[in-house]
Amino acid sequence: MSLTHFDEQGRAQMVDVSDKAVTARVAVAAGYIKMSAQTLEMVEQGRAKKGDVIAVARLAGIMGAKRCADLIPLCHPLPIAKVTVDLTPDTDLPGLQITAEVKTTGQTGVEMEALTAVSVAGLTAYDMLKAVQKDMEIGAIRVTLKDGGKSGRFEAE
């Protein structure tokens, strides 16, 4: 199997998708931001000094998905049809579980957009809470579902 983002000489290239069929595509990504129980309580009660952490991080994640091609050098700019970002408090973590779903109709998938949405949402939550806790952990960012296109459906275990 060859890496599609390199030409025969090993130079980075943007993949040519011009011959690919236009199909409905969806990707879901997930991750988390782990924090202390006290910090999570502050988020749930809306006591963070910078405002509603979940609402702001959700919007930031949506914006991140829309700007993915500006951040990832070989990523195609895509007409995104839908982005949803959810941040769910999880006392077992403790922290926030983050999921993002991105949809488009196009010639390439939206996995990178979903991953970027989760990453930016986690980074935004960190930024809003760093005054009270600097050792928060953002992790396990991964694609959990991808569907559409020639390679078909992928679901993480």
C-alpha cells in the first residue's frame, strides 16, 4: 500500500480527487478532556470565569471543522453540509467526552474535519479552564465512523 500524499519522488502532494465520484460522506470523531472533579463541577454549574465552556467549545469545534483545510496543508477545502459537536460531562473520567459529526457530498471524506472539530473543542475547553487547572489532559482523539466513497464504511471497535 502506498501513501497517497506523496508522489513517485517522495514529495508531498495534494491527492487528485477529480476522477472520484461525488457521494454522500460522513465522519464521526471522538476524544476527551480530562480534568479534576472540581473543575468539571465548575463547568457543569456554569461558574467558569470565561463563560459557558460547553457552548463556546461547541462553537469552536464547528468553526474548526470549517477551517480544517486552512490548518492541514494537504487537506481539500470541502463544502460542509453539517457539523455537530457535543461535549458531555463524564464524572467517571472526570471531564468532558467530545464527539463531532461532519457531513458533506463530495469527492473526498470528512475524517479530518471531524478530527479537527474534536481537537479544537478540547483545546477551547482547556483555554477556558486553564486558570483553574493547568494539568488537564486532552486525549484519545480518533475516528469512530467513516462512511461514503470508494472505501465504504469504517466503524471503530
